[in-house]
Amino acid sequence: MLVSVITTRKHVPDLKALQRTCDTNYLALMKLLPKGATAGESVSVGISDQVLFVLRVLEIAPYTWHVSIEQCTPGLPSFMRMKVRVRLYHDVRMAEVCASQQIFALQPSYDYPNKNMHHPNEKEQVNLFLAEWLRCCLYHGFSTVKQL
């Protein structure tokens, strides 16, 4: 009789790589956000005539800001629009995605498979996605408009 045992190993995040990504995201976000922003202040970044993103400062504390980034593309269903919440740590100059789409609190890693079918490295993936998105905004963004 042959017995097969499947063992799953919990994902171990690469903290150095995640920190590098968060460092890069912080620098890029600070280029897009208004200097000395106040809570409630927002800016719009257009990538094309049809693709617009709104960055809104939600909360300001002495060492952190909470910022939302939301895609506002007409005609695109809301479930397909990018929507993330980012925490900026000014003391260590890092920006970390803390919520993405319908995930309201990202965990460092997930067992797989799981009820919600999150990837084992979901947190790393959304932070890398933010890095790519920020590169796109800085390279292709044709306008940054402060909104009152």
C-alpha cells in the first residue's frame, strides 16, 4: 500500500524585496501627491483621454498618510476599476498597499487554497502592481490636476 502525503509550505515573504518595492513606491507617490497635502485633498492623473486616476489623501498623522488611488474610467464596470489604499510611512520613506479591490486588510501571506482564493503572495503582488502603475503614471501621465 502506497500512501501519498502532500505537504504545503506556508509562503514566506521576501522582506528585502518587499521593502525595496515599498521604498520605490514611496518616492513615486510623493512625486504625484501635492506637497504639504491636507486630508481630503486629491489630484487627478490622466494616462490617456479615457483613463483617469484620482489620488486622495484620506488621513494625515505625524508620521503616516493614508491615500486612496481609484481609477475613474467612464464605461468601465466598477469591479474592473483599480482601487487601492496605501499607507505612507514618512519616517522610513515607504509606501505599502494595505487594501486592494475587495481585500480590506492584506495579510503578509495566505494559505493556499483558501476560501477567497487569494494568492499565497498576494501582498507582494499588489505592491509590485502599484510600482508598475506608478511608473506608468510618471512616464505616460499627461496631467496632474489638484482638485479642491
